Amino acid sequence: MKSNFFKNGGVVTAIALAGLFAACSNNEKKAETTSPSSATSISAEDKIVFVNSDTLLAKYEYFKDLRSKMESKGKAAESDLASKEQAFRREVQQYQQAQNSMSADERATTEQRLARKQQELQVYQQNAGAALQTEQAKEQEILYDKVADYLKEYAKSKGYKMVLTYSKGNSAILFADDALDVTKPVIEGLNAGYKKTNK
């Protein structure tokens, strides 16, 4: 009866689908960031820079904490559901063992009660999954806004006209000079801001 939503870390996967930018990766990957050693030499004349969203997701402390929080909530929901399912199975087994000694009316009443409980359990499972998905959607929007707002200010302060996103295996950027990679300073800035608000 266990929902696919709870299987294989579904909760965490849903958060990883953060849609961090318009063309963000649909899967969190632990890609090694290209060396941004020359990033400091970027001039405002370049106008266009990019951020490696794989690296950003792997190193942004806010996202790490968010992933951990949603993991915990997902496990708690899964554990709660498993407990309710186990209790229901016990009731079914008890009925199966006692049904031969029960009258027809008692059997009918018990079967109706168990059918209602099964339906209630299915509704509870669906509601729990929907509640988690709703929370994840809200957290995803907050995550996107945090990064987008920071990048807007960062680009303005540097004179950049556009910030693209790069994600391994899912990117419109086929090649870009390493000098245009501003992932490192962006992560540093985001983490510094998160540290201030998290004190």
C-alpha cells in the first residue's frame, strides 16, 4: 500500500528538482566545478556569465539544510504510515484467526469496519503525500527566490547583463570559458547571507 511518493527518497528527489533557474537540472548531480581560478579576471565588458547549478546545489548551505529537513519529514511520514499499515494488518490477521468462531452478523460488521479502516488509511496516505508535496513546492519557490534575488543584486553590482545556468547533461551551454564561471563567488555570497540570517 506504500505510496511511490515515499519510495526511493522521493521527498528528497522532489526537493532536488528545485528548478533553481529557468533551465536548471532536473536531477541533483555532484559534478565537480570547473576551476574558477580565473573568475576574478572577469570584466564587466563580458556582460554574460554563468553559474554551475550542480555545484551550487551541492555547496549552498541553505539547500543542504533544506534537504536535511525534508528528508527528516519524509522519513517521519513514511514511518507513521508504516506504523498505521502494520496496525491494520494486525487487525486483519486477528479477524482471519477468529472469523470461524464468529456469527455471520459479527463477520459482516467486522469486515465493514476493516473496509472503512482500509479506505481511511488510503486517504491518509494520499493526504500525507499531498501535504509534503505542497510544502516542497513552497520551499522550492523560496529557494528559487533566494538565489534569483541574490543573482540580481550580484549581476547589478558587477555590471553583468545576463547570468546563465550550467548543469551537466542538461544545459543550453555547450561551451563557456572558465573565466565566465562565477559559481564560487555566488556560493560564497549566498552562504554568507544565509549564515547572517541563520544566527
